[in-house]
Amino acid sequence: MASTDSAKRQRVLSPEHEPPYELFYWPSIPGRAEHIRIAFEAAKVSFTDHSNAKDAVDLLISHTSNKGDSLNPPAFAPPILRHGDLLLSQTSSILLYLGPKLGLSPSHEADPDGIYRVNSLALTALDGFSNEVHETHHPIAVAMFYEEQKEEAKRRATDYTRVRLPKFLDYFERVLNGEASRGGEWLYGGRFTYADLVLFQTLDGVAFAFPKAFAKIKKSGKYSKVFELIDRVRGLENIKNYLESDRRKPYSHGIYRYYKELDDDSEE
């Protein structure tokens, strides 16, 4: 069982000499930092989430408005992870670093190139189910309000739910039917990795943003292995406990936003 394997890995993940993990992000919203949070939660490894601090914004800006230090260049934007002397930004870069430490990627000894394959899968999920989702409600400019680009947003969202979303779902269905999946339960190597977590979290967000369109796609039965994987991740003990806790931040005005007029429920 994946949850049993995860529990076994947890016992060797955080030796006493390890420095603490610290995460910096905007308060109130899950955003891209949620991929980091859910990785820690899956591995049951403690970390400090500074987005919950009273001075969360000041702490964050202190890392994005300086010149860095002798080891670390400044971060352009969050999420930001601090682990000892290391300061990392960019979601995929942080996950690439944490994967081996949290037991969420293949070991170098068993599969030297495995972590790069896992990272490719995670990046693809972030492209199709996160970056493109944000562009549905901000297709013209990030600095503009949604209300200033509603017409363009409707066109972009319609294309996303009818064309782009199925295209990426089809890709991951093919991944799960492929030999490298090793059985079709997990994306790569027959084991639970952070790529599975990224796929779960991004599709959970898509379901919030486009509930009618998403339900219609799920009902079609074309991507059964993808939805089985999502349910499998949701059912893992550590994930289930996290999702039911107050540590899980609700969706609001971040990447995943619900606008009724963008949710395509047509039969086309």
C-alpha cells in the first residue's frame, strides 16, 4: 500500500540535525504554495507556514525586494522555501528539491533519472491545470481586473474547458496506461510521487473553478484512470486528514476562481 510505504519513509525523513523547513507565501489563499504544503502533509514532515503569521506580507516582501545574499539570488515571486542556508523559489524547483527528502520521488540509487521524469510530469500538470487556468480569468493582462476582460475571459475559458483541458487529461490517461507507470495506479514507476500530488491538487482546483464542465468531463468516462488516481490520493490517510483540517486554505481569489459565466456546461 502506498500509505504504508509513505509511513515507512517518514521515519528517516527528518533527522535531528536537519534545519527547519520554512514556507513563505501570501496569506489566506492556497495558490502555488499549496503544492509545497500538501507535499509536507503527505510525508508528515513538519514545516513553518509563514503565510499564517500576522506579518506574513512583510515577511514575504522582505524576500522579494532585496538583492539576495552571498549564496542565494533574490526570489522574484513566491512560493519561497527556506531550508538552512538555502533559499528556493519556483514551485517546481522546490518540489524537485523536496522530492528526495520527503520520500516523494524515486531514490537516485534505484532510479538515477527517475526524479527528472517525475518532474516532467509535475511540470506538465502545472502547465495544463494551473497556468492555463489562471489565464482563463486573466487572458489579457494580470494587472487588469477580471471585469475589464470578461469578454476575452469567456472565450478563453470556453476554449480551455472544451479543448485544452481534455487534451491534458488525455495525456495523463495515456501516461497511466503506459508501461512507465508500472500498473496504472500512479504516474511513474508504480509508486506514489509528488507528481501524483501535483496532478491531484491542480485538478482539485480545476473542479472548483469549472464544476459543471469538470463534472461533464468526468461523466464521459474517457479519463477513468486519471479520476481513479485523484480518488486514490484523496483517500491516503495523511491527505484525508489534511483536507479535513483547518490547515487547508479555501479557494478564493487566487489561481482557481469560480465565475459562473466561465463554467461551460453546454453539450458541444
